[in-house]
Amino acid sequence: MNRLRGQGVLMNIAYLKCSLCDAEYRADSVKYVCPKHGNSGLLDVIYDYEKIKSQVSPGRISRSDDFSIWRYWDLLPIENHASVPPLRVGWTPLYRASRLGKQLAIRDLFLKDDGLNPTGSFKDRASAVVVSKAKELGVQVITTASSGNAGAALAGLSASAQIPAVVFVPSTAPEAKVAQLLIYGAHVFLVKGTYDEAFDLCLASSKQYGWYSRNTGYNPYTTEGKKTASLEICEQLSKKSGTSEGWTAPDRIFVSVGDGNILSGIWKGLRDLSALGWIDKIPKLMGVQAEGSAACYNAWKDGTETITPVDAHTIADSISVGLPRDGTRAVRAVRETGGAFVTVSDDEILDAMRKLAREEGIFAEPAGAAGYAGLVRAMNTGIIDGDEEIVVVITGNGLKDVPAAVKAAGKALVIEPKLESVPRI
Ligand SMILES: Cc1ncc(COP(=O)(O)O)c(C=O)c1O
Ligand SMILES: [Zn+2]
């Protein structure tokens, strides 16, 4: 058992705050969104930072032997350790990408491989926290809409915690992701429609049947789970540079954007660390969208936080989102940190998949590689220069979407089992 566990048993949440009107709510008085704003009034979880500082320090966390998101217990919204499912989530590797860094002329390039989470994507972070919260609330059934990965993450973490899960995914979701849902024993609805339609149907079903909703952004604790990636990045960078009493924020972080919740979660983690005084700057956040699914990019370019839905099409199914549910906070994250949005084509995404695999040994699904494709685009178009420390988050494993990998890699040669059939390479 970790030394930090058992400390900070009382939750450190001060209040929940509406991201649209700043209204403040007690954490036990609102379950999902700001009552004044409905589904668009996403809530930020605000902590008692002075209390956290009195409980724990970066140096103490750095000595923790809990190699999961729960090493940040005091900065997370869960009260009881018994609520946490056994499946290990987080503390994914942060690799120095020397070859790709050199090719792009970037001073310090790091790749955080979140495809190594237990169900193969970044979404495990959110599901681990929401399933813990569900356990704490004693809910009978938990549900989510998903383009695939959030559902797989919920299915896996729910199996680990033994809470029934109901998942709504578009019927076009990649086969491997649907197989994951089924093998974990989730109740699966393949919706003949888009992810956006699945989202609305899931919300309506959750209200009708009283199921606890994990829907991205709508449930405030998804963001809290996702923020753990930026806590890890800053702690891991400090370990690499040999400092641990304060942590090290990179200059810039690239991440792919669908609903925008990963991006807003990463921003939230950085703001928490800054409020604690554990980092001395907030990195510029770079949101990467597919050209065919660029609602956040459009809003950012037009200088507005109001998201206009698009008709989404891209090979990167995980970021094929018409109406990003956390778009407003994602656009704000980019604007307030002085970052940018970039778009990438499907061909650039396929190229990024090849590059990541061949140069650094990281096999990513299309949405998982899109962040790197965005970095290439940003360098090639002069949006950034390379004299920086840059982290790209790889958000999903390549085995999630084998047909896309075959599209990127081509097919292997079929031969007779004879030596003369093997040509010299
Ligand atoms: C692999 C992967 N990358 C990126 C994203 C985008 O995350 P968000 O929808 O929170 O922006 C997702 C979401 O499903 C995903 O599964
Ligand atoms: Zn509000």
C-alpha cells in the first residue's frame, strides 16, 4: 500500500464552478452541469489548494511507489480508497523522441504514450475516476456515449469494479473497440447515427432510467481524470532534469481534439499545479483537429468560444465529432495559454502513424497519432519554431483500428514456404 494513501482521506474539493457563469456549487449539491446553463454549463472542480499544500509536496509525491494516477490522491475528487477499481491506470511512459526531434529540428521532443493504459487509450484516466466516484455514490448502473475508446475504458474499469455498464457507440465504430466493449461484458448499443446522436440518446436514457452518466465533459470528474496526464508530464520532466521539489512544465503540449475534454483536462491539471505553486509556467496548449472535424479550430480562428457544429468526417474516428461537448473550454485553454489550433488531413495522420512507429516504436491509432501530425504541420507552416521543450500526447493504441494501420503500412508479401521465394532485402 502506498505511503500517500490514507492521507487526505477527506476530499479536498472546495466547490464546483460553472465554466460559463462562474456560479459556485457545493460538490454534493450538483451531479453534472450548472443548473442555470444545462448541458453547456460544464463545471470545473476547484480544490482547497492551501489545504493540499499542507498535506503533500511534489517531492513527497515523487517518492511515491504508486505508479498510477492515484499517486496524485490529494488532487483528485475521491474520498475513499476502497472505491478505486484495481485496474492500473496512468503513469504512462514519457519518451524522449530523439530521432523525430532531430528530423523536425526540435530541441527537446517528448512523446507520452497513453496507448499503454489498460484498455489502450487516454480515456482510462477519466473512466478510472468516474467509476471510483460511481462506487462512492453507490450507483447501480453507469453509462456513457463514446466514439469507442471512452466506452472501452468504461467497460474495462466497470468490469474491474464490478458495476454494470451501458455503452452507446456509433454503429460505424472500429470492430476492435466494439469487441473490447463486449468482452468486458458491457451492455452495448450500436447506434445507427453519429457520435453526437449517441451522446444525446445516452443522456436521455441516463435520465429515463437513473443510470449514472460518464458522458465526456457532462460529468465533471472526466476532466479530473484527464488532468492526471499533465501532472505526470510535469513530474516526469522534473525527474528527467533531476529536480523534484518543484516540477517542470514543458513549453508546449500537443494533443488531438474531438470533444475537447482531453485538452481541457490537461489545462485543468496545469492550472491546479500552478495554483499550488508547483510549476512556474503554464505551457502553450496546441489543439489538433482533423480537417474534416474542425469545429473547435473554426471557433478559435473566428475568435469566438461559441462552437458551430460541423458535419464530421475523418479516418480518425475517435476525433470525428460534429459538436464538441467541451469545445468552449478547449478553445479557452488554447487562447489563454497562447497556444494555437491546427488541422491535419487524413494523409498527414497516416504519415504520422508510420513515423511514430518506424522512428520511435510507438504504434498509435489515427486519433492517437494526430497530435504528432499537428506538430509536423505546425513546424512546416512556421507556427512554432523548434527551440522549445515540446510534449506530444499519443492518445490511443494502434491495435484499436487495424484497418487504418493497414492503410498506413500497406500489405505484406505472401510467399511459398521455399527459400527461393525469399528475395534478398
Ligand atoms: C485516441 C483518442 N484521441 C483523442 C481523443 C479526443 O479526446 P476528446 O474527445 O476529449 O477531445 C479521443 C476521444 O475519444 C480518443 O479516443
Ligand atoms: Zn452556469
